[in-house]
Amino acid sequence: MLLIVVETLLVYPLRAVMTEFFPGLIYVIVYLVGVLVTSLVWGKWLGMATAAASAVAFISFHVVPVAGRFSVHDIRVVIGLAVLLIVAVATSAVADVSRLRTVQAEESDLNAEMARLLLQADDPPAVLPAVAQRIAQSLELPDTAIHLAAVPGDDRRSAFPLRAGATPLGTLVVPVAIPERTTRRLRERVVPSLASLLQAGHERAAVLDSLEASREHLRQLAAEQAALRRVAYLVARGSRPPEVFQAIATEMHTLLGEPYTAWLCRFENDATASLVSTSLTGLRADQMRLSVEGDNVAAMVQDTSSPARMDSLEDAAGPISALARERGMRSMVGVPIMVEGRLWGAAGVGSNRPEPLPPDTEARLAAFVNLAATAIANADSQAELAASRARLVAASDQARQRIERNVHDGALQHFLAVAMQLGFVQAGLPPDQEQTKTELSRVLGGLNSAVDDLREISQGIHPTLLAAGGLPPALKSLARKSPVPVDLDLHTFQRMPTVVEIAAYHVVSEALNNVDRHAHASVAHVQATTQEDTLHLSIRDDGVGGADPNRGTGLTDLRDRVEALGGHLSITSPTDGGTLLLATIPTTSAPGGP
């Protein structure tokens, strides 16, 4: 209304100047400005009301006063009035459209900015202050705040609930003293958009968390599979159980992380458990074997042959729980190690964290425990097989020894007795029996040769010198009898188990026989050394080489004999490069003492 009054008063000084040139038009221009301003600021309907009020003012102050009554005295005034109404309405509509588009543009910019902040953030709550500041700037508010909880309004602030359907998401808080138009814009446009974007932000964060959890699970699964492959390789290679046990403890500790401790124990017959491997360091000797009495997962596994867990060790009694608390453990999980249906031991994990171990810990340990059981079963089978082979070798040597003794004490002695009798007969013949003496001498020579051959065979079956004096004298005897010169280098003097000495003797004997028959060598070097409870043999010649252990049974039999005792035999024989035979035989685990 004030704007119309100002426009009406402004027409008076302009009418005297402008009527001469633009009669009637001045009224349209002046009142049109007011309509345009009103429509841009307050909207179309108030602009149209302003246009109507401007027409009434035009008639009341410029038409009636001029004519003295309400009549049209000049067609130009009528045209001006018509133009005023038409243009005012059109201007109001256009201005309102322009205002709405401006508002929509501002709202689009606000929505785009809120979407950028909320939908690109990994943590939506962290960007809520920035979103609230952007709303305040767009609506020209002194301040706003967004809470993720229901916040009531009061005499200083208004609260707009943010919901997704019936689900509350939070509250938008603005000052109380704001224009009604701004309040309506907040309620109708900003709040629904903010609620939708906030829900989308939460859903996106949930999806990202789910994807990250999936990626972490896949990384964990890949790491577990890699660890299992490494342990399985050791098992497949036939590694000794202690090596497999230590690999399992190391892999489990690496997978679970620093706050966790991995261990494997074997149940003994005296109600104790021996640690066979652990990621703990600095344990004393008396802590490597503890009683299973009291409250601990080892006792629970031993009693039930099933997985067990203790989520708190605070009040647990017994030496195992005491050691665990001493090392900072707060909870523990154990699973049984079953070997061919019998309980062998247990594997477990302890945690230094206040919360219990994850519920899937038992399942994660199961695959490693199965590999441990396989390694133990394989080792038992290999040990039993090795012991069986060693017993066969020992039995074969004992049989050879019996044969040698029977030949020496039986047939050989009988031949010697016959030879002595023939000698007595020869000596008792009269001088005129020269031909008979000659025949007897020839028979005695053949008999003595047969005795020597039988003695040689007897020595080959089981050398008496080896049994009487040990390996060095026996090897020296072989060197003296070898057609090829032998360079001996002996660094072994203590007696060894009989089967070891016999195996070593036959290795050197067979090697020297091959040098004599096939190598065409000028010299052979034999070295025997005992180091760390292992006998090391080396037989090397300068012959033609090219020896193939697969083409004969001699070297193959030697390799079987050595491997049956837990040793190893290798042959290197390049053409024109001589032959090198290396043998290592353990001297402590072989059956049969001297």
C-alpha cells in the first residue's frame, strides 16, 4: 500500500512534464514498476493485487479529479488504464515465474551441494556441520544445526524432524525468528530433500562398510589359504613334525596379529601337556611342560576331545592358566588334534584383548589342526617304516653273521681237518710212493685253495675283522686287498652300532670293486669322518666316470641299505670326470648296538 501511495504522488510532478509527449503512458510505467517489484519479492498473487490496487488509485487520483466525476473524458486515459491492467497482470505473472525459477535454481544448488557433501562422505555425521552451514547461507539464516537424534524446539529455536517414512533420522534446528516464507520453504522443500539425502548417505555408508567387510573377509581368506598352502607344502614334502608345528604356530600368529598367541601342545601319559611349538618367546625349560590340572582349555579339550574356549582367565586355576595370565592373556580357545582316531594334543590361541576371541576362531584353527594331524600321522608312518626297514637290515646282517659263523666253524674247519689228515697220510707214505705223494700234494694244494676261497667268501659275508676291531681296521684291510691303490683318510675311532659299521663297510667294498672293474682308475681316495652323530663316507676315483646306479643292483642295494638307516647316498659320475660316492649314515638312531 505504501508503494502505491508513493507511486501516486510521483505521478503528479511527472504528469506536467510527460503528458505532452506520452499522454497516459506515464501512469502505466510508474504503476508497472510497483507491480514488478511486488511480484518479484512477494509473488504473483500479491503482484496482481497490487495491479488492481494501482488501477483503483489511478482512477481515484488521476481520472476522477480530472473529469470531476467518474467518466472517461479522453480515450487515451482509457487506453492507459487498459494497458496498465494488462501489462501489470502479465508482468506479475512473468516476474513470479522468474522468482520461482530463481528460487528453484537456488534450491537446486543447495540440493546439489548437500548431495555432494552427504553422498561423497565415507562418514556422513562428520559432514553435517558443513551441510547445516550451507543451508544457513542459502536461506540467509543466522545459524542452523543438524542432529542425528530427536531434538525438541523451544522459545529460541524451531525443530524440523527428519524422517524416512516412519524411521526417524534426525532433526534440523533453525532460529525461531525467521520469515514465514522461509519457514514454508524449509518445511516443503529443504527438509524432505535433506531427509532423503541423509538416508541415502547412511545407505551408501552401509554399503561401503559392507563392501569393506567383504574385501577384508576376502583378504583374510586369501591370507589363510596362502598360509595353509605353505604348511601343506611342508606336510607333503615329508618335513619333520617339529618343523610343521613351528610353521603352524608362526602362520596362526601372523594371521591373527600381535595381540594373539598361538600354541600347540602334546598330551603326555602323566597328566601333563608339552608345548611342541608356540609364538611365545622367553619361556623357561620348566614352562615347556605343565600339568593340565585346574581350569584351562587344554584340560577341557583333553576331557571332551572337542573344541573349548574360556572367555575370561581372571579366576581360572592351575599352572597353565597362571602362565597365560602371566603373559597377559585374557581369553583362550583350544581345539583337539586327533591322529587316527586318538587324541594326540591340542592347538589353541590366546588373546590379550579385553573382549573374547571371535566366534569363528575354532573354525579357523580347524584346517591347521588337520594339517598337524596329517604331519604327525605321516611322521609316525615314516618312523614305523624306517624302523621296519632298519630291523630288516639288522636281521639280514645277523643272518649273514650266522652264515659266516657256520661256514667258519663248520665247513671251513671240516676242510682244514681233511687237509691235515691228508698231510698226515702224505707224510706217512714210504719213499717208494713218490707218485702217490705227488698226487696227494696236488690234492692238498687244491684243497688249500678251496679253503682260501671259502675263507674269502666267509669274510665277504661278514668280515670277522669288522666285528673284532671296528670300521678302521676293516677299511684298511679292504684298501690292502684292492688291486687299485687306495688313499685312506680315516677320522673315526669310536665304535658305532653294528648295522652302521656293516653298512659303511659294504659301501666302501662295493665302491672299490666298481673302481677295479669299471673305472680304469689309477688311484681311489676313501675318507671316513664322524661329525655330530653322523658318519660321512667319501669314495672318489680318477677313472672314466659314467657310472649309472640304475644299471646295476649293487649300488641300488647300497642306497636302500643306507636309506633304511635314515641316511643318504649320492653318486656323481660325469663322463671322463671320475666318480664320487657320498654317504651319510646317522649313528644314534640305528637299531642294534655294538
